[in-house]
Amino acid sequence: MDVTLTEPEQELVEIIASQMAQVLEAPEQLLHTSRLFPPAYKDDPDAQAEFARLMTGDLLDGKRRAVESLTATLGRGVTKGGGWRVRLTADEVQDWLAVINDSRLTLGTRLDITEESHDREIDPDDPDTIAHQIFRYLGGLEEFLVETLMG
């Protein structure tokens, strides 16, 4: 699958990947990462602690591997005529989707985005205007990748 982005879009995806790599160094120490590892047992703290002990490392490794894959594909892309292009395998598309989704979960939590607020107009005076625009852009990119992957 070919992905073509403008140079600013490619730079944004690169920044997002870099930030997610930083988040995944110690997600438990950062705010707004709760949705990256949602609880499996909300009403049973002992079962949740056991689940976290058994699964969090594997989940974290998978997220880190996806960031590494996305970063590698960014390095493989070619810039030409103001655009950037890369060919992705189906597995690499899945990695892109994982990183974009995790970024949206983290950013959406920080921005307190809900189903009701998701489609509201962005207030240009809001200090988080750019973050809201990035959230929406990532949603569009995610939708494009899913639709393209599905054929």
C-alpha cells in the first residue's frame, strides 16, 4: 500500500512517533496514558493487579515495536516535489494504525474528548486549538489507512 503525505504531514507523523516512544518509556509516570492500558477487571483489584502483572509487559513491548516499525518506514520514505511517499506492507499499516490510535487515545484523554465533544467546532481561542486539530488529523489519517487496507 502506498502512503503519500505532504512534507508537513510526514513531519507531524514523525513527531507523533517520537512522542509516543517517549510516552512508552514510562507510561505509568505520565498523565493521560490510562487508556493505553485499560483495566480488564474494574471491579476486582486483585484480578486486575494479576492481569497487569502478566500482560502489561507484552502490551508495552508490542506498542514499542509498532513505534519502531513506523519510525523505520518514515526513514524509508522518499520526498519528491513537496510530497512524501512510502510503500507499506499490511503489517506496517497495522503498526501505523496502532501508533496513531495510541496517540489519539493519549491526546483525547488530555483534551477530555468525549463522544459528545468529538465533532464540535474547534474554538480558535482555545489554547489547545492545535492539539484538537492534530487529534482530528490523526483521526482522518487513521480512517484513510483503514479504508485503504480494507480495499
